Amino acid sequence: MPLSPEDRWTAMKRLIALGLVLAAVLGGAVAALPFLVSSESVRVRIIEQAQTLTGRRMSFRAAPKVFFNPYLGIAIDSVIFEGPNRRPEDPPLVEMEELRGRVAILPALIGRVEVTQYQFVRPRFNLKVFADGHVSWQFPNGKVWQLLEQAREKRQATEPNAKVDLSGITRLNIGQFEIIDGTIGYENEQTGTKELITNVNAKLNWPDSASAATMSGSTIWRDEALEFSVRTNQPLLLMAGGTSGSTAAIKSGAFQFQFGGGANLLANLHLSGEASLSAPSIPRLVNLFGGDMQTASTPGQFSASGNINGTPKLLQLTEAEMSIDGNKGRGVIQLARTGSGRPQLNATLAFKTFDFSPYLATLRQEAEINRPELAGLDLIDRFDSDIRLSAGEAKLGALSVGAFAGAVTLRNGELAFDLGNGNLFGGAAMGSLSIKKSENGLDFAGQANLSAIKLISMFDTLRPSARVRVNATSDVKLSARSSGKSAREVIDGLRGWVSLKAGEGTLSGVDAAQLLAAGNQEDETGVLELSGTTPFKSLNGDFIFNQGAVWVRGFDLVSAKLQAKLFGRADLSSGGLALRVRIAKANAGEIGAPEAFLFVGGVASSPLVTRDQRTNGQTGGQ
């Protein structure tokens, strides 16, 4: 029969009383936990857990302290985690000021100590690669090692390209770890490399051996603040030499890197997937990894993304979309480390347009500043490269080269650039230049071969306001050399020669026939006017330049009615001219054939032509 209201109220009061009693008992038990969990049981449990997981011993000076605010936990001062102890002088693997751990409440109620979360307060990790290749952070004993051996056996028994099944392996609880203000020291006895990473603050969450593991945090390396995050779906398989789906991200002021795909640790770290790298300043990135470049120099901005495949010794990015100083292209990028330890950069890249103008501007700036040493010169000795470039159009200031194909190589301390093909001024262009370190700072050498170029196009591009212009198809050869410790010294010290051979065309701004007639007048002493045009059958010139001056060794014009020869000197910096001209009838070898001797002064933008009084009817040269 149903309970009366009085009976229901009585039953409810009994339930409330029972609940209060249980809450009081539970609260009392929880409050007494710090007294129920002894420091000795904690000490034994911590040492036992470390030994069980890794096979390495842990030691500490003072007894552990148990606390209950803000959680039930333990604190241990001056903790040392032993390394492989290969030599007496080797430091411990980890030494920390304090180890904190969170103790699980329910097991503690029955007197069992289970620590699942750890805090390493101001630890120092001493990571070392020994001369024989062994590393200090391997644990060849303990349950972790046993699980790895089982995972290796499973992997080796699995058919290639088949999924490795680790479900039969016993799960091992790992836990959560947090590093507070840590330091990592790294030493490689094989290479002599030493590194120090400071301000490490990170969290590792790996609940058990069958779960995914994540790690995130921040640190300072080589004065750069870094933020990082890593996740691997099957860390046990990864450590056993299998492939695990993984993601990674690193962010800093110098660069940003992201990866997603498969990671493998069979022989070394191997990545296969999609990746992206961006850097606002290549010099800053180069300096972070051991280079020495002026941070304001070019090249500057860089970014690349594509399919990554490789190891720390050989990394390749295929189907890459990249950008360098705003020039966007596609191709393959490969970064390798040679047997000598020198990095080597190889790439094959194609661009729709590539603008070299910023690099020319940097060279001009270096010359204006007159810095004692060339920026980035030390990099010539630090790495090798072989970069193949192609572009539908390459720009350098006012110059535009179509169907551009070139290569940049750096080997044995010599930087070389080869222009294999280019359409310039309506003709074809080929050339090369090299830079090599020497006692003088660097030695520069360059040469160019221009075939069937349209000289009027060259004037329209380089000297559109020139009063004297040539319209003809020509072949031009150039050779230049220099040396110096600064960009200014290299530019001021340029020396070499230019050879020009042109076919039929016209010389505009000059009427050679009028100049011949005016130059034969005995009373002509004023400035001769330059105007009109001169058709010619051939035009050949040989020039020598040295330290800012050009000597015209021979500049010959031949037409159906006359021939002219020009020689002398021009100053490149001021544009000043000091040239002599001989103009004669085509049959100048005949006795009494008219000829004129003229002097060209002024500047290139406004030449002044007068009768050469010093020649007195005799030919000469300089």
C-alpha cells in the first residue's frame, strides 16, 4: 500500500542523514589523505616507477613532501635522473631543483600511491651523442624498452606497406609531464656540436603506450623565442621504427614551419607529407642556423610549401609553391648535408616573372655605404648550392630578358652564375659571372655574349634621351674583372673590354657627310652642329674600360660614300668626353681625297664637336 506523507518524510530524513554521514566520512578521509600518504611510500613509489619505466635510477636528497593544496601531491627537492654512466665525468641525464607530482585520490584512499602528472621545476637535460654513436637518452631496460621490443617484432613481422597491429601489446600507463623553466644542453662528440636551449616551458601528454602523444610549449634557442606543438598518433610504433601519423608546428620571429603526414624513426627521423616554411627575412633565418648576414640585405622574404620527403641529412620539397622577395614560382627544392657537414642547397625553379632589381639595389646601397666588407661574403665558405632558374621574363632595373634560363652554383668557395639563354634587345644573350674569395677580399669575373641584338632597342631601354643613337643589328661581346674588399672597391676597380660588330644600319643624330664638309673648311673654328643621320654598311668598335674610364681603341664606320674612325677616352662617372674623329671619303687612299679631323668634348648627354686643330691633317690614335 502507498506510504503516508508522514512515512515518506521519515524515510527522506533517514536518507539525508545517511548522506551526511557518508559525506562526513568521505570528507574526513580526503582531508586525512596527506597524513595517510607517507613520504616513505611516495619515495619508494617514485623510485620504483622510474626504474620500471626506463631502467634508470632516480635519486634525491631530502624526503618527499606531501601537500593537499591545490591538489593532493608530492614535492621532491634536488632530483637526479641518472644517465648511461659511460664515464665518471659524464653529467646525469636530468637534474632538477624540484619534482612535483599529482597523486590520484581514489587509490590513495586505500593506501596506494599513483602519480600520473609530473612537474619538472627548473630541470636541466644533458643530451649527448657519444663518439661511438650511442646516445644518452636511450633506455635499454625497463617496461618501455620491453614494449618497444614487442613493437619492433610486430613491425618486422608485418608485410611491407601493411598496417602494423599493436593491439596485442599490454598497455602501460605513462602520464602527463610539464617542464617549467627548463634548460637543454646538447653535445655531439662525433661533430663537436654544442647547443644550449633555455627557458623551456612545455607540456607532454601521453596517457598510456597505446594512446596518441602531444607536446606543446615555448623556448629560447640562439636568442630566438620559439613556440612549438607536436602530435603523433602512435608514439610507440614511431619509436619502434614504424610510421605514425604526425603533425608539427614551430613559430618564431625568424620563421614558421608546419608539417602534417607520416613520421618514421627507423634509422633517423624521416618525414613524408605536406609542409610549409616561411621566413620574413632570409638573413635572419640564415643567422639563426649559424650564418652571418646583414639583416637588412637581400634576399629577404621567403616562403615555400609542398610535399616533403626526407631526413635531417636529405630533405626534398616537391611540387613546391614558393615565393622569394615577391617572386612566385614552382619547382623542387632539396637541402642536403654532405659528408663534411656542409649544407648543400639544390633547386629547380620556374617563375612567370623574376625581378632581380632588389639585389641590384642592395649592391648599389653597399657601394654608397662603402661598408668595409661585403655583406654575406662569409657564406661563400659555409655551404654549396646548385640552383636552376627559369622565367618567362627576368627583370633587372630597366632591362627585361625573355625566356630566361640560368643557374647559380656555389662550390669550393666560388659563387658562379651562368645565363644559358635569354632574349634581350630582340636578340639572344648568354653570359656568366663568378665571385671567389681571395686575399683582396674577393675576385670578380664576368663575360657576356649578345647575338643579333637590336641596338636601337638597347638605346631605348638604357639611354632613351641620347642625342646620338644607332639603329642596327649587332653582336656584342664583353669581359670584365675586378677585386676588392667592399662593393665600392669592386665597382671602382672594374676593368675589361667590349667588342661590337654591327651590320647595315643608320647613325641618327650625326650627319658624317656634313661633318666632313665642315671639317675641311679652313676658317671653321666654332662648335659643329650635330644633326641628321648617317647610313652605314658596317659599324665595329673595340673599347677598353678600367677604373671608371673607357678608352675607345677603334670605332669604325663604313658607308658607301665615306668612312669614319673614332678613338679617345670617356669618363663613366662624369660622362666627360675626350675623343678624336677622322672622317674621309670612301676612296681616302687616293691622293687629294678630302678628310676631316674633329674633336669631341663636353659630356655624353651633350657632346661638343669642333675641328681638331692639333691633328693638322695627320691621323693618330691613343
